[in-house]
Amino acid sequence: MKPTIAVIAPGEMGAAIGARLRSGAARVLTSLQGRSAASVRRAAAAGLEAVDDAELMQAEVFLSIVPPDQALPLAQRFAALAGAGGRLPLYVDLNAIEPQTVQRVEAVIMAAGGRFVDGCIIGFPPGVEGDGPTLYLSGAVGELGQLLSTHGLMTRVMDAPSGAASALKMAYSGISKGLIALGASMLLAAERHGVLPCLLDELGQSQPELLQRFQRAVPSMLPKAYRWAPEMREIEAFIGTDWPESGIYAAMARFYERIAGLDADDASFQRLRRPGGERS
């Protein structure tokens, strides 16, 4: 009998994860409550079944895949639904949140009588590049890793307590998304000072792989900046505000907030859309 897995929400990653599970013979449910027209289209294209909240609670596993600042509200929504009684889905938080936020989410789920697994997603959505991302799981994982692997997802179970998977995500994203913020901010600063062509030429000569990375990653960051800003706040907390390097990520959060607020015809947006190329 095929398992029933709920995936909330059908954003770019959530819809792709759901599609991979569905192709692996799982039944995949989702909720379109409060979602955009784009999410509705993604869910339909992925073959996800849009159901009401009561039916979501009939799933065996509930995957939370939302922006960092929505992780706790989604757990609270789940907890409110748990009041009807019965066996609850295993709640798996796969969001980019730091360990203390994980503890708050877990406390909400456990207080509602639920079961909780900490996790994270590292990599591109399935179908974008390669085999898709790796899901790291920590804490009381049980048979979850085998279930998800059987139905198409790459998983790694960490021999570590709850919060370890999220700590790994914080460290990894601090490097990968921090590097993109660093590159994008320097491209804009170089242009303001009239030295962007020289910078691009030097990068092409001495750091060609880095330049190629920026040319790929900076444009793809633009529609995601609104999600990456709260993720930088989580990384700031992960480091700890007593450590001066946490301020780097507070500044990166503000940078991504600024980028998220740009109009498509803004000069900065246009430069980042085509780093190293001519503006359209």
C-alpha cells in the first residue's frame, strides 16, 4: 500500500519534492490555503492533491517546507489541527532554521501529542540539477529515512540529536548563500565606483570559477531573496550575537531585504540579473 505524505507548501522546492515522491509511488497531499496562483500551478503540475486541513492530518508523514519565518506558524497550525484526536502524522521540519528555533517548533508539536523529526534540505530541487537535494535527518528518525529513500528522495540519517540537521543547514547556507551576497554586493559597489569592467576582467583571469559561479547564482538569487533574508537572521542567531561574525549575517539579511524590494526595472536589479553581461 502506498504511503500518504503531506508536503506543505508547494513552493519551488516543496512542489519538486512532492513530484519526486509521487513518481516514487507515494500519494502526496498539499494545502493551497493562502497560496499564490503560482503555487496552485506548481501543485497541479506536480500532481499534488490539494485537500483541506482535516484530510492533511490523515497523512503518515507531514513535511514542512516553508520560508524560515513561517516554520513556527505552520507548526502552530498543525498543533491546532491535532485537537481532533487520533494518530497524528510524523512532523518533519525541513526548513532553514537554527537549532533554538527547532526547539520551539518541536515543543509545539510535542505539546500537541505529535512526533517530531528535525531535518534540512541541501541542494537544488529535484529535476533542476542532478538527482536532486539530500535530506539530512536527525533526532528520533526511526524508519523515516528508509521510507523517503524508497520513494525517491536522497536521505542521510545523522547519528545526532534533534537540531543537528538544522545546524548543518545553517553552516552550509552561511557559506553558500553568504558567498552569493558577498559577490552581488561587490558587483554593485564596483559598478557604483566605475570599476566593474576591470573587476570582471580580473575575476575572469584570476578567479574564473568564482566568476562563473556568480554569473549562475546571482541572477537565480533574485526571486529568492525574500526567503533568504530571514534565513540570514537564523544564521545570525545560530552563530550567536555575542560573536562579532554574527553581524556579517545581520548585514546580509538587510542586503537580501533590499534586493527583495527592488523593482524589476531598477538599475541594481538589472545589473544583478546579468552580472558580467550587458543590461537588457
